[in-house]
Amino acid sequence: MNLKTLLAVLGLGTVAALNIALVADARAEPRAELGEKGRLQAVAAGRGVEARLYYSEANENGEVRRTPKLDVKVGGVSVLSIGSEELWMKWPSALAQIVEMDPSNPYPEVLFATFSGGAHCCNVVQIAVSSRDGKTWSRVDGGMYDGDVRGAEDADGDGRYELVNRDNRFLYAFSSYAGSLAPTQIQQLQNGALVDVTRKASFRPRLFQEHEIIRRLMGDVARAQEKNGFLAGYVAQSALIGDGAQAWSFMLRHYDREATEGLVNCTAGYDDQGKCKAAEVRFKDFPQALAAFLRQGGYLPAR
């Protein structure tokens, strides 16, 4: 079944289908999962670390509200507990995954992923990390990503796991969610912080694999109701593998000259109050807006 048929059968937007592809590529490792009716806890163990998922429960007007929690143990002793946001769901999904994300410390990390709820969002990631001497543990905020609950994967086969997602900045940038297409984003845990390593040489085979999936979608772009969101993601993914010039020429031939989404942009970035740090920029057309957007995101040089 090709990707176009998959979209039609599932009734999903392009981004949702591509996120399914990301899940399909994930490898097996010690993990525990919740979300099945009646299952109140789940445990995974590996390399001296135990991860227990469970729900905390609250009763409100006869309705039970369950919130996923994670308890990490080493040698039978609890070293860190992490909770998620309260959800009005009967059996909210959660994942605990024991994986090596940063080899600078003696223990593997425990990735804790939960679903925020909503039509398209979000996979909320938190990571339990030990100190370099292994004596203390802390929580790293892994971010929120479009799609359902999923964990980390070893994207280049070296035994170290990464977060592999789509660059969520592309969603709604030039089209609706269903008309958006986002390029691959790979993040690695380094000294307690996530670092974008998408362009690292060892990940190029993965980028080419993802590019081929996106390139096949472009065969039908002329008939798409929302072209510009697809084209933006295609140019960005092509730029990641050094084929940006060809993709840019393709975009110039096919973009929707009547669409106005994304022609007003905050190129200076937003402050902590959600306000643009400078006056918003109004672009004359989609190519000009896309060039600025790609430069802001690091897909094109500053000039």
C-alpha cells in the first residue's frame, strides 16, 4: 500500500501519516505501557534500572480522573518520580522506555511519554537522567511533539537512542494541519540537554529515507488544495540532504500564487508573553516568506 492510499484509507493528514512511519521505525527495548482499560500499572527493567508506570486517581462528581506517573528505581530504591498533567481521560496513554540516550553516565535513561489530548497534539516527553557519578537523578523536559505517544529510537544504529520527530514549526505555517508537511528533526541528549543533531553525518541515511517518502508525495502536489504547506516541508527536507536547489525550482513551478497563509511572519521570534519581539514582517509572496522561514529555522544560510 503506498502512502497516498494509506492517507485515503485512514482519513489522516500528511503529517499524521508521516508520524505513523516514525512509530513503525522504532526498535524494541525494555518498555512499559499504559492505556488499556483495566490496566493500572506496568513495569519495565533493564541494566539495573526499574521503571514503573501507574495512575494516580481522583474522583470528581462520580467520574474517576487518572493521571499517569513514573517511578524510577535503582537497586530497589526509588530515585525519581515524575508526573504528567492531569487529564480528563478514563485511561490516558503513557510509555516508559529504558534506553541509552547519553553514555556519559553509568545508567540508561528512562523516557516517559504521555499524551496531552486534543485532535493532533501532543506526545509530551520527559526523561529521567542520572548524574555522572550515578548518585542522583533529575528530570529533563523533552518537549511536546505532534502525534500520539512514542519513544526514542536508535536512528543510526550505534546503540545510542535519539528523539526522532517532525519539525513542528512547519505545522500551520503555510497551510492547515492537514495541508502541512514537516521535515525530519533528530535530537540527542548531551549532558542533560537535548541538542539538534539532524545534520550529523551518521543520520544521513535516515534523512534520505524520509526524503524519499516526502518526494513521492510531490507527484500529486499539483492537484492538492493546499500546495504551499507541502512544498515548504519538501524544500526543507531536501535542504537537509543537499538537494535544496532542485526542490526550490520545483516549488517555484508549483506553488499557489493566490494563497496568503504565512505571508505575515514574526521573524524576530516571540517573547515569553507570546508577543513578537519586533514588528511583524509582511512578505510579497510565498517564495519570499518561505526563504525567510527557512533561514530562521536554520535550513538556509543567513544570507
